[in-house]
Amino acid sequence: MHDEAARARIQTICLMILATTAIMYAIYWLRPVLVPFVIAVFVVSGIAPVLDMLQRRLRVNRLVAAGIAFVAGLLVLLLLGGTLWASTIELRESAPAYRQRIQELLRAVEDLLPPALTGSTGLSSSLDNPHTPFSSDSVVREAIGAVSSSLFDLATTSVVVLIYVFFLLLGATESTRLAPTWIEIDGQIREYLRVKTVISLLTGLVYGGVLALLGIPMATTFGVLAFLLNYIPNIGPLIATVLPIPLIVFHPEAGVLWMIAAILLAAGIQFISGNVIEPQWMGDSTDLHPIVVLLALMFWGMMWGIVGMFLATPITAGIRIVLEKLDATRPLADLLAGRTFAKTPASG
């Protein structure tokens, strides 16, 4: 009897492992389809109240309201793409001044090093040689090419997402009563996205504005990146802080104190946003342990790349809510929330 129970338990565990492996493989293999769809689901969750307001204020049906949202999304994408491209042109126009600055720094380094280490031609001369991979022209061409490719990929994915959003919004007219679990997931994700978007928008505006006042090229691009990367907990703000540092260090008019002040100012904005404003505004809205958030970032980043890192927190929060609704999986939900090691009442 005990042998049969143990055998059944082992079979159940093996089936769960096989099912989990199959699901993980399907999630990875279907990422070209799933990633835009999941993004669209989150976008719909965030803008559904806005769409309802449009229907009430403008007195239009769901199709017209969804069409307005679709056109507005296209306009935002065009504005964003044009802004990023203008920042790239600004970097190209600033390249000669930066090249001169880098040459001055390299000459200063050459003066401190013995000739045997710098070579016969010198370090600074490599910037003027178009046949070297470190020449300024090569670097600028590669940067513009990388930005152009990224903009094209972003535009393609965004159009697919907008199409998904359009049809998901239309489908809402046919929807019946939603399950309580889905209502809870939708409410938590909507609140998370609402507060996170406001904080990220403020962070991006302040960050880009400060860099623009400092005269850093591509300040608008760095502001947009700060806005987007703020959706990635812990890691995103760190990346946003590091990205403009090369342009700060090699700024043509930069002194040592100016460089230190600019870097500290950029880091301070991210620190205040992530460690002061965000905890006050968001609290523990996702009910996830910090270690679980980091593990979710690594897992979804491995599965879906950078987009997976953006979606890691809301996806994991939704999974926790589903696990919490079933008695068999409630311990896993408590584990994700960090309640496993809660104190028990003292005996006696």
C-alpha cells in the first residue's frame, strides 16, 4: 500500500517536471508570437480605463475608441522614433569635438607611458586612421547603424503590438463576466503599471532634462531609455546611469570636478527615484520577495531577452495570485511572497 502511494507520488512529480519542461520550451520557442501578445495584454490592461472614458466623453462605440487609441499609438511611435533619430544625428555632429577631446586625453596618457608601450604611431593617431576599428568615423558609423537597426526592430514589434491591442480592445465588447482571479490579477497589474509609469515618466523627464542642461548629446535618448529601463527593477536604473558616462567623461569642455558632479547627479536621480520615491508610492504592490524579483528577471531575461526583463515582475505577480487560489499550490505563492519563514507563535 505504501509502495503504491510512493510510486504514485513519484509519477506525479515526474509528470510535473515533464510538463514544466514542455511549457518552458514552448514559451521559449513561441517567443516571436508570445512576446508581442503579452505586451499587448499589459497595454490593454493599462489603457482600458482610458478607452472607457473616451466612449463616455465622446459618445462613440468601442470600434471608434479603439481606432483612436491605435492612431494615437502610431503617432507616439513616430514621435519617439523621430526623437531618437534626431539624437543620433546630434551625436554625429558632436563627433569631431569628442574626437579632439579623446585625442587630448590619449596624448596625455602617452606622455605618462614609455614609448615601448604606446608603439611607433601612438595611441591618438589611431583615431584619425579610417582603416582602424577604433577610428572616430568607424565608431560613429557603427553607432548610427546599430541605432537604425534597433529602431527598425522596435518599430516592427510595436506595430504588431498595436495590432494585437486593437483587436483585444475590440474583443472586450464581447466579453462576459470575468473570473474573480483574473479580475484580481488585472487590478494588481493595472495599479502596478499606473504607478510605475508615472514614476518612470518623471524619472525620464528629469534625467533627460538634467543631461540636456549639462550639454550631453543624445540627452533625449538617455531620458527615454531611463523611462523604459525603470520598468526593470534594480538592474534597469543601474544601466540607465552607466549609459551616458562615456559621453560625460569625454565631453569636450569637461573638467574633473564637472565630470564627477555630472556623474553623481545622474546617479543621484536614479537613486532617489528607486530608493525614495518608488517605495513611498508603490509600497509592496506586487507582494513579491526581492530575491524572487531578481530570479524572475534572470529567468524571463533568459527566455525572452530584454523584453522578458521588462515583463518579469507583472508576470510573476500574476503567477503568484493564481498559485494562491489553489490549496495545493498556496505554499508556492507564500514562497514567492517571502512568507515561508514567517514567525510562528511562541509555545508555552
